[in-house]
Amino acid sequence: MAKSPTERLRAICLALPEAVEKETWGYPTFRVRDKIFAMERRDDGPISMWCKAPPGSQQVLVGADPERFFVPPYVGPKGWVGMRLDRRPDWDEVAALVTRSYRLIAPKRLATLI
């Protein structure tokens, strides 16, 4: 049986060193040392994933494919990017975005482990 987008996102996030899941605002958030590096959201209906992106990446991703990527409310001004997970996402790409976000959030010692 195929895994749900939530299960797939959870597996990607929890495979990272010291990553934990904590429900916040009614949604799963994924953290390292209590700092969020990825979260699932359904604010506008369809399921999406929000994560931190390096400077400039948000504009590049949203500009290149606004059907898949968007500037999320609240954290968008801080450089986070949203990715819709209801449109058959490339899970390797999801994993790459989550891993990059983790590296931006995690302490250097943990970030170097992946």
C-alpha cells in the first residue's frame, strides 16, 4: 500500500540526526534541538511542506515553478519556501529540500553528519 504524503515526509525528516516530530498549530513539525526545520501544513486545503531555504532560493523556486512552490505565510518573509505535496511530488527533491533546511537549522556538528 502506498504511503501518504505525511508518512513519506515523516520518514525523510526523522531519518536526520536527532530529528524529532512535535505537533504544533495542529500539524506535525520536525525539529532538531527544538528548532523547526520542516513542517506539514494544510492551511489552504491541499497538503504542503514548508522548510527553510538559503538566501535567494525561495525566489528561484517560486519563480521557476509557481504551481509547485509558494511563499508561505508567516515564515515566507524569513526565506522559507512551501512545496505542494498533493501533485505527485518528486520525493528525491523533497528529501533534498528537507536536508538543506536541516543543514541551515541544525548545529554545525549535526549538520556535518549528513
